[in-house]
Amino acid sequence: MQRRTLLASAATLATAGLAGCSGLGGDGGYGGGNGGDGDGTPTPVPASDVEWREGDGLNVEVLLESHTTALVEAGSFRVVSTADTSHDGDERPKDWLFSQTYESRFELERERQFLEQDLTELEETQTAYVADGTALYRIEKDGEVQYSSEPVERTTAEFKKAMEQEAGAGVRGLDQWALSVDGAVARDGRELTRFVADEFTGERGIPSEIESASAEVLIDSDGVVRSISQTWEGTHEEQSVTVGVDIEFQGVGETTVAEPEWADEARSSGGTATESDGSNTSGKLRGGL
């Protein structure tokens, strides 16, 4: 098991898991941005006179600063994402990005951290829980479960740095999109500015040749990114492939990290997990986003 890679993912991810606990304002759906909803509710309008906008475009550098600062200062948050991938050949391409889910939680007050990556195609789940100077690991594969643990030394400043890195998941790569404002949507009483793009100017390992791409980003008036949805279609090793990555930032200031029920077993196991032969680490899940 790539224990240090999993643990370090929160500090190096540019990813994230799924929708989950309390979101940034709840679990409600998105409202439309045209003509109101017929009950007298005003139609959402895009944020204006904000530093993270450049005309109809997006100032990613400013947005990254406002977003990460807000999440770290809130003291807790949850990042959840999915990677949904497909290829048309019978054999899986080399260096493939497996469909997977990823979740991370941070709680600054108790300096607790939780990471979980579920490689759905391989039926493999890797989990890490870090608290009180110890990292506990659980890996489940092919119906077998292994546990291990190791000491972790880091200062509060280093923990905050890990929070900052994880908070920037996906946001750092938004400068590779030609994003422009496209109205606004309402979510749980908040107005979110919507940015969309159908042009990706960066490079990706998968697919190696991009034929089409699209993205949607929702941002609240405080410069906090609520969600990022991205899709790439193209060819990879002579196969037609599709890669979709969705990221949500949830539970800002409301997330707690509870000790998992398997913690005692991991502490007492003394075991050393083996290297996963097919897993794609969470750092690779984000794939340079």
C-alpha cells in the first residue's frame, strides 16, 4: 500500500470524493438562472465588482487565494470528488485512470485528517486517518483487509499548509480553461456565479489527444468555489476515451473528523501493508487539475 502517498495526497493533490455530509449551505439542488422560479424569488445574478473576476473571465490566481484562505480560516472542510472514465477497447489502456471516488476531511481544532479513495473498477479502497501524532491505514482489496500505522510529526503550521493544498484541489488548474461567466444559479439561498468553458488549453496525460472538453465552475460571492465539473473526450493509445472529474467543497466550518471504528485494530496490528499493484493514487486522480 502506498501509505505515504495516500497520506501526502492532502498536501499534493491538485483532487478530491462524492457528495456527502453538510455541504456549503446544505444539500439542496441548483436553481435555474432564468426568469425566477415563479413564486416571487428573484432570479440569481452573477457576482460583480469582485476581485476574482476579469470582465467576463476568471482571475484564477485571485480566486485561489480567496478560496483557500476562506476554507483554512473556517477551520474545517470536506472535499469530495469522482473520476468517471471509459474506453471503447476490450483491453484497458496502459497508465489508465481508473474510475474512483475520493474524499478528504480536515478539522483544524483537533488537527485531524481523513482520506479515503475507492477504486471502483478494482474493488479496492484505501483509507487513512491521522490524529494525535499517528497515521492509521486500512486497505481493502479482493475481500481482504490489511491495517498498519506509523508516527507522524508535523506542526500546526504544517497542518494548515496541508489544508491549504487540499483546499486548492482543482482550483489551481482552472487557468487551463477558457472560462467565461454564464449567469448564476441559486443553492440554498445563496447565489452562485456560473462559469463555463468548452476549450481546454492545457495538456493531459489521459486522454493524450483531446478532441473536446467542457467545464463548469460555481462560485459564491465570497470567492469560495462550490463545485467544479470537467470532462475530456479524445483518444488514448488508439482508443476513444472519456474522462470526467467532479469536485465539490462541502461542510466549510461544519466538518468534524471522527475516529473510524477500525482505528484500534490498526493501532494494534503492527502490520505492513503491501504495495497495491493496480491502484491509481489520489494524487493521480486529480491528474494535474
